[in-house]
Amino acid sequence: MPDLCLAAVRCQQYGAQGITVHPRPDERHIRYRDVYDLKPLINTEFNIEGFPSDNFLKLVLDAMPAQVTFVPDAHDVLTSNSGWDVKRNLDFLKGIIQNMQSAGIRTSIFVDTDIENIAYAAETGTNRIELYTEPYALNYLENREQAVGPFIQAAVLAASLGMGVNAGHDLNLRNLKYFSDSIPELLEVSIGHALISDAIYLGLENTIQLYLRQLK
């Protein structure tokens, strides 16, 4: 409990445009076995995110999702709390991205808004980047224009370099609409904790519809 597969099916029925899972080495968020069970049930976009260990890469190639998102999580962190240092990991990222793309899987890498870092992301050949949005969420109430500014610059640069733009982390019903309206290049957002938290009070179907309205 809860039934993960049933939850994913219901999310799709209620209008979710994709399902994202994050299998960690200790499997505390989702088990590797769950990914295999979910695969035949996903009829929207399936996105698997995680640190590209050998076991993770095998899982991705077995499951063949629409997209894989690489995050630089250390094994002992609670949740994703920074993007890739792409310059330092350039050759490593190039290799795994090429392997995934050769298998027909779209790639995305988790990055901060540093402009130089995003320029290096383009050199990896990745299809997309995912912007780490915790800094935006933390500063939204104090000065939302200032908070979103670096993300606008990052998205514009990424698009000019041929990369699609995703975003995720700490986006919620309070701050999502402004972020989405400010960044026309935005293709996709991944929302987990806030959505499930809202669903406790509002119900899962209603919550998904509320999030979708923020993105219109």
C-alpha cells in the first residue's frame, strides 16, 4: 500500500501527460521491480530519472522509456539538490547519452541555471535539459520576477543551442503558473511531492486537473 501501478493508471486516466519515476540505489522511492511492472501500463510518456550507474542504465535499456533524465545524486542524499557539473563530467555524459539515443531513448540532464554549464550541456548532445527549480521556489514569494530571471535566461540559451527545456523540483500550485507563463520554451514539468501532498486534501483527480490548469 499504496498500489503503485493502480496509482499510475489513475493518474493517466485523470489527465496526467506523463509518469516519472526515480529509482535510487536503495530503492526507497521506487523499487527496480516496480519499473518493470509499470512499463506495460504507461500509455503516456514514461520518464525514468536517476544517477547513471551500471544497474540504472541496464534498467533503462530494459524498460525503454520515452525519456531518461540523468541526475547527479550521490547515494547518500535525501533528494536531488543540485544539477550536473557538466564541464567536469562532459566525457562521461557524452558516452551515456549517445548510448541511450542509439537505443531510441530521448535524453535529459538535470542542471542549474549557470549559463556556462548549459553551454557545456549542449556539447553532450543531450536532447533536453531539466532545470532545477528549488532556487525559484525558495525566492518566489519574496520577489518572483527576480526568482524567475535566471531560468528565463537559461531556457532561452538552451533553446538557441537546440535543446528542449524541462523543469522540476518544488514546483506547486502556488508558483507553477507564473513559472510556466514566464518561460515559453518550457516543454515539461515533473511534479511529485507537492502533487501528492495536495491530493491528500483535494483528491488525486481534482489535484491533477488543478495542475493542468496552471499550465494552460
